[in-house]
Amino acid sequence: MKKILSIILGTLLLLVGCDTRSTNQMYKGNDLTVGVIGPFPNISEENVVFEKITLDDLKESTEKISNDFDAVIITKEFLSEADDEQYVTVYNELEIPTFFMQSTKAHVPFVNKGVDYDTFIDIQPLSYATGYLNTSTDNEIKYETWRYELKDHKENDTNIQELYSRIFQTIDSLK
């Protein structure tokens, strides 16, 4: 009896812990403004505005970025540069989530000093996007992370659109 109960509980934990369901719907929540470091995603969302920013913009004023945007997206082309030690404090001071697109290392090299993106191991299972938000207080170290996989791990326009819709739902839930 204990063995059957353990198997059922283990199966339930696996099912609950890995949410790869497809919403097959575009994001329909509140208007969002997202700062993008790199090329804009090729997606169509009526209530999401992308604005180009740079890593220097992030470094200059985390308060301004946190006030002007609902989130920051860093694309694959800038991941190696974005893991520079000078940005670790930036990601931890932002009051909005940062999403690292197509990072095979999750958020780890970006928010930890002494960890280099190019030499750090790939984290399995691979995800297409990883989000990070430091929610620490003076009394507690705490952060939230999100990992998003493509449906069936297939990179196509439909799956990418659906993944971004899930990211936007996450951003909206934090507002």
C-alpha cells in the first residue's frame, strides 16, 4: 500500500512540477512595456510594446528601468556579454523580471559572480527562456525564477508565439 501511494504521489509531483501545457492563445492581459536588449521578437501581441534598450541603460539606472518597463528581455545574441560581472548587481537590483532567451545555462551565470556563461555547464532539461527576479528583503534572501520550454521542444513560429504569451502572463501576474 505504501509503495502504491508513493508511486501515485511521485507521479502527481512530476505532473504538477512540469507545466508544458500549451495555451494556444495570444496574451490578452494588461498592456505591457518590455525593454529588449537585442532584436525584437517576431511575434504579434496587440497589448505588448517592445522598446530597445542596451546593457549600458541597465547599468546606468535600475530604478529608471524598473519604473519605465514591466520586464527586460535579453536575446541570445547578447547572453555572453550580459553575464559580465558588472551586471550581477544590476539583475539583483531590478524590481522587474529579466528574461534570458535561449540560455542553456538558466539564470545562473547572470546573477552569480565568478560564473562565466561560455564555460558554465548546460542545465537540463534545456529551456527556451529563463526568467529571474530578486525579491529579497533586508531579512531574507529570496528570488523567483521561471523556465519556459517550447511545446514538444520544437522551434517554430507557433510554439515561440505561445511561449512568449506565457512569459507575458507571468509578467502581468507580477504587476
